[in-house]
Amino acid sequence: MASDLETKAKEAFIDDHFELALDLYSQAIELNPKSAELFADRAQANVKLSNLPEAVSDANKAIELDPSVSKAYLRKAIACMKLEEYQTAKAALEIGAVLAPEESRFSKLIKECEEQIAEEDGDLPKQSLEKVGTNVVPTKEVEPNKDLPAPVTAVAPAKPTYRHEFFQKPEEVVVTIFAKGILRECVTVDYGEQILSVTIDAPGRDAYLFQPRLFGKIIPDKCRCDVLSTKIEIRLAKADPILWASLEFSREVAVPPRVNASSITANQRPVYPSSKPKRVDWDKLEAQVKEEEKDEKLDGDAALNKFFRDIYADADEDTRRAMQKSFVESNGTVLSTNWKEVGAKKVEGSPPDGMEMKKWEY
């Protein structure tokens, strides 16, 4: 059965039906979760759909199952290059080139990674040692004065042990801690309603503790952590589909409006951090968005949905809780803003005239 799904997936991929191919590969993996070939092929479909983190994850899984699959390294590298992680891409390409020396793409992409790395390094100011040496004035040897106290050496503040970044989707926030060669048993992750606690206690290294108060609330039971060879990836399930302005909580930042997940297409992917500086006029961009929203003319359900979103965005916490509770408990037939009334009892459904509610039987 898995082989039939794999064949259909390959045919769909050849016909540029990448979403269908992805679905078929996923079904085949459920039947044969130990197949490195299936994970490597699904990584390629994810690359085509710009699901770059998923592509890297699939490629890593393929490498874990069978380190001799050269195409897994190639697809991991391509995804990493699109994420502008050229050092990681180069490392994967070098291993793949050893496994498949006849494949010319490895050497070509290695050269491209080296050019990008050199370009990034070239942005940093450099000062040659020869120029520094010309400014040094020779001095005579001076014997130390034993009566003077020994000089105190200034100690620079210690840098954080590991670097971390985050990006988000409508339903989750992904926190990446770049820690190489850390064993799974050395990592402890605890989740609270709005707290993340990460402890790394590796032999021969100082203990690392990362414990931020998060920008928004999460669902601890749906969060998970993956310890990979070069990093620790923590996926936080959002309690509310809102855009996080930052990873950590700040009283100065207001709660942003909810995200309409259904309006996000497969081509709209999160923006990943880049080493290249980019200047964005956020004030101008915000003004343009507000002007477009003002000029937008909606009717029917779209206008009604926009009206409710505007109410929710400007409401206080109790009003939002009332709207959420009444809408969910009534199966979408009641929307109340009175928390004192809604919070004291369960909200019963109220179908439109001429209709009746029926309980769904599983």
C-alpha cells in the first residue's frame, strides 16, 4: 500500500501537483515511518511549496534513518539556502558530495554558499595587522615598581551561552536555540500558561537557563520540543491566534488583533531572520494598510465579519472573553459582549427562525 502511494506521489510531483504529492507522501509515511526515501521525497515537495522549516525537518529525519541517502543532504541544503542559513547548507552539501561525487549540483551549490558567506563576511569592517603595527610607538623597558598594587584586569561581561531566534505562524510560535551537539537527556523544557523554561545542563559546560514570560498565552499540552544535532526547536501552540509583536511579554506593547487563519495561503509564509540589514518604513506601511482598510467596501458576510473584528479589536479583556465563550458554546449562533451574564452560565444555542439545532453525533 505504501509503495502504491509513493508511486502516485511521484507522478503528482512530476505533474507539478505539489500539494497532492505532499499529502500522498504523508499517507505513505504513516504506513512506513522508517523509510528515509519517503522523508527525503516529502522534503522536496515541501521545498516546492516553500514549507522550508518542514523541508529541513523531513531531510533531517531522512538522514537520521539512513545517513547514506545523498538526496536528503541536497534537499536540506536547498531549504537552508532559501532560509539564508548558508553555513548549515554548506555543511550538508559537503557530506552529500562525499556520498555522491558524480552529482555536479553539490559542487555548484557549495561554491554558491561560499560566495554568500564571503559576501556576508565582507560587510564587516576589517583592519589589517600591518596597519595596526605602524601606529605602535616603541617604548623603553620599565622595571615594575614593587610598591604599587598589582593592576586589576577588566573582565568583559560573559556572552549568552547560546543564541536564540523565533518566528511564528497563525497557530504556533517556533523558538530555535542554536546549541550544537547537545544530547536529549541534557535538555529540560517546561511549559506554563505564559511561561517557557528551558534548561541545558551539558557535561563540561555551564548550565544554561532561558525562562522568558511569553508575549501571549500558550497551550502546554500541545507544545513540543525537538533536539537536533545543531539546534533545539521548540514549538509553542498559541492559545489565541494573535500576532506576537515579540517573543517576550512587554507592558508597553498592546495586544494585536486576531489573525484570520483562513485568509492565509500556502504562499504566505513567515519571514525568517536574515543576516543582511533591511530597512523598512513601518510608519509608512501602517498608514498604507489603514488607508486600504478604510477604502475597502464590503457587503454581506464579509462586512459583518469586519464589524465583529473591529468590535473585538477595540474591546477590553472581559468583552473579548464574553464574545469567545458565547460564540463557541452556542455553536456560532450567539455573540454576546456581556461577560457578567455569559460568564455565570453556559450559553445555549439560538438558531435563526425556521431552523432548529441538532447535536452532532460522532
